[in-house]
Amino acid sequence: MSGLIPQRFVEDLLDRVDLAELIGSRITLKKAGANYKACCPFHDEKTPSFNVRPDKGFYHCFGCGAHGDAISFVREFEGLGFTEAVEELAKRAGLEVPYDQSARQEIQQARTLTDALDYASRFYQSALRSPQGEFARDYLRQRGLDDNIIQLYQLGYAPATGTALFDACNRDLQGPLLETGTVSDKYGRPRDLFRNRVMFPIRNSRGKTVAFGGRTLGDDKAKYINSPESDVFHKSREIYGLYEAKQAIRQLDKLLVVEGYMDVIALAQHDIHFAVATLGTATNQDSLTALLRQVRHLVFCFDGDQAGFRAADRALENALELMADGLHLQFLMLPDGEDPDTLIRKEGPEAFQKRIEGATPLSRYLFDRQSEGLDLQLPEHRGELRARAEPLLNKMPKSTLRDAMWHEMLRLCSGRNDWQNRRPQSGQKRFGERRDRIQEERIDVRLSKDSTLCLALLEAPDMASDVVELARQSRQFGQAKRFADWILERQIRDRRKLVRTLATDKQARERFYHLFDGIEHIPSRESTLAGARELLSPNQEAARKQRLMSLLSAKRSLADLTPEERQELKALSERAED
């Protein structure tokens, strides 16, 4: 509908909006000359890299690249569409959006439908509090819900009588309720769609009711039913619980995607407010796109039975075509026979939160699932793994993640796996002994500078002082500085003590548990240390390499070197192995 708003009005609206005031009403800005700075609201950071230029009318984050004007900020921050964002800013500026007549009629029609659905939601809530809702209240109490959470999610009860809602509303609302399918005239007379059910209102990003889900309290064949699609409800685009999550957590950084309404509500009851549910039988690309408009980090949570794994596989396949660098998708498969509702009540929120933190990354989940039932010590099974995985990887757009997953597939299919340890039969040589070992060509791995320094500290803790000094001169080594500061504080000088301390010290283990989560492949020790030396003393390292090459290329053989040159070559080579 953006094309129905005159461009001249949009430009005039942007001229009227004070960008600093708009953004400052949502996040904390600090003056920096003629501009303003803040920690970016669109990604997690501790050092401010989000800049606002009121004179130019735009903002820019040097960390994640977020960039735009007042309309794009409201769209991203509030999760609104273009038209809704323009309306929000126009209301703030005291203006009326000049829609043409057809657009006005379309907007008025949508508002009429949502007004009718909001009335239905209030009717169901009132019915839940009435004497006829006693059985529904008992059911919700048995599920462990208190009054606060019932009110937060506006749960209600649809009376068992067939026309309770239709009879209660006035004539102006009866037509819209019929149009949305909340009341059906399928058999020639009005009849409520939802009867004797606990009601779950489905709200859009602005908190307006667009549909309902209903859970039977009787012996109906369908335990749950949803409203049919309408002009205001498109099942694949709506996310249950998203509005409530955004109300509870102003700056969402991740979403836990579960399967049912009660899962979302039970998790919120236990202070996990970032759970949402897609509607329908599978997480499709429309729902994934809607989720990724809100956050860059999704954790899919499924029951641990066969149906749960099939649902996870569908979500994986639909996600592959959307995967791009910067997106982080994980899978949390619960124990067989459990769902989030039952499990969080059984083990508590802290244990469930740890499960979320330990969820499996998309790349690992893909290869774990595709290698099920295979013995990767057998060439035939390695070929089978490639036949299964390659079509999935081909769905992905070009990205660093796709390249890394291709390398991982090639590694797994080359027979270099030590994670599938098969006991050899009597008289059979163990795979991996020298005569059977398959020689591998090391993959060239490119890591971030911060990750390179962290890996180097793990190999050589005595570099900590140099890392801290480098981090003071640059702001891009936050993780490495924290790791190095901790090493200096503990006075750790060798790798064995470092590994032992990380393994036995609970506080340190929790602090650095996720330090290397984003690394798909670990480079060799020599490569890691060489990369760190180039960062710490680039001029010295370049000079060392240049001199080493000159010694090796200037003479035909080692016998031609003088004793002094041999000693120098030995010293330079030993420095490369430190």
C-alpha cells in the first residue's frame, strides 16, 4: 500500500520529524558534537557504534550496518510495515495520511474487522470470568496458569451454546464476525465457530486481534482449531506471542520458536518471555521471513519424538534458502515424551534456560541428521552422506556460512572422522593406524581477528599481556581482551594450567563457555600463532618471514649455509613454532 501514499507527503513528513527526538524516545542517546551516539538497538554490543545525524536525517550503525531514516527506524524497531510506520510518524507529527479513496476504504474495512475481533476477544474474556466459565478456569489452573498470565495473553472461554457470541453483539459487528469466520453461516443460519473451548487471541504487531485459536474442553475430534484466513489474518505470516514478547522485552535479540499456544504461555509463566509459535503444521518460509524481520537469532524448539524431528527437518529445509551471514539458527530437541510446557514445570526455568543456551547450531544439526544410520568409516556411507547433504547445501545462497558447510561436508566425506569410533573386529587393523590413514589436505580457515587472538591465547597464555596492550589500542578485540585480562588475573603462564582451570573452575567455565561457538573449523596451532603474531607485531613478523625466505632461497642446500646462517635459520624456525 506504500504506493498509495503520495511521495511528497512522505518527504514532508520526514522533514517534520526530529530524528534525534524520535530515536531518543526509544533508546538512550549521548551527544557527540552535532551528532548522537548509542549502543545499537538492532544488535548486541557494549561499545556504542550507532550514530544519529539529525541534520542529515539518517542513522547508521558501524557494527551491523543498520542504516536509514525515521520511517525505516520505526519499521525495524517496532516491527511495522511501511504504511503502519508512516501512520505512526504522521500521528506523532499531528498529520493525517492522505490516502486515496480506495485505500481509505481498504483501511477502514480492516479496522472494522479487527474492531469486531477485539469485541469477540473481550466477550470470551468476560465469559471466562462468568459462572459458565468455571470448568475452563479449572482447566487453566490445572495447567499451572495464574491470573496475571491469563490476563497478559487475554485468554477466554467460548460458551458451549451455539450462538452465544452472535447473540451478544450488535448488528454492526455481526457482519464483520461472519466475514472473519468467527461466526459461520455455512448451514444457512449463524453459528459460532468456537464452542466450549479455551480461547487464545492471536494479535498482530500492533496488538489488534486478527484471529483466534481454540482448545476444546470436550471430546471434539479436533483438539485445537484456528480461525479461517481473512483480509486481516494470513496464517503463514502471523506469529503467536510476538506482540506479548515485544511488550515484555523491548529489544528482542532472539526468539524461541515452539509448537503450541500453551508452550508459549507456560514459558512466559516461568519468566521466559521470548517464546513464540508459528501457526499451522510447519514453519514455512513466510513465517520464517516474519520471524527474521524481528531478530537475527532463532532457536527452534521441538518435541523429541519422530513428529518433532520431522517438523525440525521441515524448518531446516525452509530456512536454508534464507540463510545469510549474520543469521544464527539453532535447534533444541527435547527428551522424548516432553514438550516445553511439561518440561519447564518438571525441571524449572534455570535448567530449561541452559537447554536453550546449549541448542545445536543449524550446521551441526544438518550433518548430525544426514549422517544418522551411517558408518562414516565406510566409503559407501561417506558417499551416501554427500548424496544426502549436497542437495540441501545447494539451496543456500552464497555466503561464508555456505562455504564453511561445504568444507565440513568434504571433511566428513573424506574419511577423516574420529568421532565415530567403531571397535575393530578381531584381527582387523583399527582404522586410523599409519598404514590405513587417509592423508588430508588442511582446509584454509579464515577467522575474525578477535577469534584468532582468543585461540592463540588458548595455545600460548603467555601472550596475554601483548593482547591486552593491542586491545587498548583498538576496540575490535573485546572478547580477546576479556580472556587475556582473566588469564593475567589468574597468573596463568602455560596451556596445561589454562585448560585445567577452565575445566575445574565453574565460574570461569560459565564465563567462557561460548567463547568459540561461532567457529566451524579450528586452524592448526602454527597457523593460529602466526596469525596472532602478525596482529601483535606485524612489522617484526613480516621481517622474520622475509629473512627466512631469503635464507631458504638464496642457497641451494643447507650444506651451503655458513654456521652463523644455520644458527639464524634454526632460531627463526623455532620462533615460528612457539
